[in-house]
Amino acid sequence: MPRLIDADALKAEPIIWNGGIRYMVDLQDISKAPTVEAEPVHAEWVEEKDRTNHWHCSACLYVGGYSHKVWGKYCQNCGAMMKNYGLG
């Protein structure tokens, strides 16, 4: 399983550069970043009753077209892993 890092804990100090502000984090900071506990979210593409060839995510209700049923392994909106990926 991938290592999920705490982005809030990883925030860097701002650097003033050429009149702008940048936030820089190096690879060592990322490898030392604290992790978070997270459960994977699973959902399904559900066919829209009133629209032909349209599907929505059962987790967040994001509406995608028919191609999402075929190749959408993850919801583009919430990131849920689709149980019925590729069944269309």
C-alpha cells in the first residue's frame, strides 16, 4: 500500500524570490514526512436512470459519461476505487 503523507505537516517556509513567494520542499523532507491513517474508499459507477450512457460515482455523485464505465478505475472527483471498473 502507498505511504500517505500529511501535507499540512510538510508545509515549508516561504522563500522570497524575484519579488514572488515560493514554497520549496526537497525529497529528504518528503521521505521524512509524517504519515496519516486512511482507509481506501470503494465505490461503484451507477447508471443514470434519466440519461442514456451516463454514470455517477456512488461515493460523491460525480457524473461522468459512458467512457468512465469502461476505463474509469478511479473517480476523477473523489478518487474512490471503482468496484465495477471495466464491466460496461
